Amino acid sequence: QTMSQLLDFRTKLYSLREERTMQPHIVGNMLSSMLYEKRFGPWFTEPVVAGLDKDKKPFLCGFDFIGCLSKADDFVVSGTTADQLFGVCESFWRPGMDKDELFETLSQCLLSAVDRDCLAGWGGIVHIITPDEVITKTLKGRMD
């Protein structure tokens, strides 16, 4: 919650100062510096930033605990199931998918990785970002 509140505060402060909304790459750089500030007592979070820039091009990046930003053109994974997700996502993801194919692929990848990790929880939330809308759906996994 503290990280989320600080990120929300800095985003609003940027909007007030600059009189525009933040582009995803700016959010990534700001988040990287926020994590690096706490490198000796880090927040135990591995954030992912995803969005569309002003040219409607996708931007994806992930971070480690101390703020090392790693950009990707295809997909980013994070969390306790990152090892399982890499393998599954590499085999299922392909460029040029429409939003329905992408949702189905994301859902199958997430659920198969979560089923193999007891610390991952009971499902997930999938956000599909298009130039027109953000589609959010909740997935329910095994509950045993």
C-alpha cells in the first residue's frame, strides 16, 4: 500500500507540474528511481509497467527489488511464478494477436503457471490495453 500511495502521489504531482499525463516510459523511470531509493531496505515488490505511448506503441517493462528496469517488446513476467511463466509465455505468445487471442493466451499462461506454484494464489487479473479501451477480467484458479 505504501508503494502504491507514493506512486499515486508522484503521478499526481507530475500532472500538476507538467499539466499532462505521464507516458509509460516516464512512469517506468520514476518507479525505477523510487525502488532504487530504498535499495538498502527494499520494498518486496516486482512491479510491471504496461501502457501505450503517445504514438499508440506498446511499452512493457519490469523491475527487480532495487529498481533495475528491463524493457521487453513481447512480454514481461514477474512474481513468484516468473520461472514458470517464462517457459509457458515463450511457447504460447506470438506477435500480431488480436485482443481475444491475447486474452485467451494470457489466461492459459497465467493459470498454468499459478497451478504449479503454491505461493501464487487462486487466480489473477488480466488487463488488455488497446488504443480505445482497457479490458479487465478476473480469472479464478484452483482453490485447493
